[in-house]
Amino acid sequence: MQKADIARQIQQQARISKEDAASVLERILALLKTTLQGGEPIIISGFGKFTVRNKRPRPGRNPRTGETIMISARRAVTFHASLPFKAEIGSPLAQGEEGSTREHTSLKEYVTKITS
């Protein structure tokens, strides 16, 4: 799924214009970027947590020449999925198991189904 696909989904579900949907998506992404650039984590309940890690400089190797080089310090964005999100993605229904009658199911419905 690409950015345009997400904007199209917003447009269809919110019943707003294509331009408004694109604007909403751009504003959300700008907010996420600004927050992460400031070093603040983003926690979306039921989805996951985005954080920025500071990586120290480390020795590395040029794969072409084998020369040892120093890889500079950098910041990297990491994402850790929440347990409900992992459970939903890993469920047989989410993977399109044969016999499933629904494309999406809530975690509560899935847990009820497998425990009964």
C-alpha cells in the first residue's frame, strides 16, 4: 500500500474530497515526523510504538574492498508492534486461512473463536 492508496481510503471512508484526504494525510505524517525529530516517542494504542534510537559510531567493512571503515553515529526510527496488533496480524483469519468468512475480525472475536 502506498501513500496515494492511504489517501484514497481516507477519502472513501470519511467521504471527503481527494484533496482534503491528501491534506489530512500530509498533516498527520508531518506531525509524526516532527514528533520523532524532537526525540519524542509516538504510541498508538492497539497498533504500536515508534521511537528514535541513537546509534553509536562503529567499525564496519566495505563489502567491495574489504577495507575497514568507521560508520558514523546516526539516529534511526524503530517500530515495535503492540501485542493486540501482533495477535491480529498473526491470526489465521488475518492470513486468509481457508474457510474464513470474514476479511477482518476483532481480536476479541478471534480469541472467543479459538477458545470456544
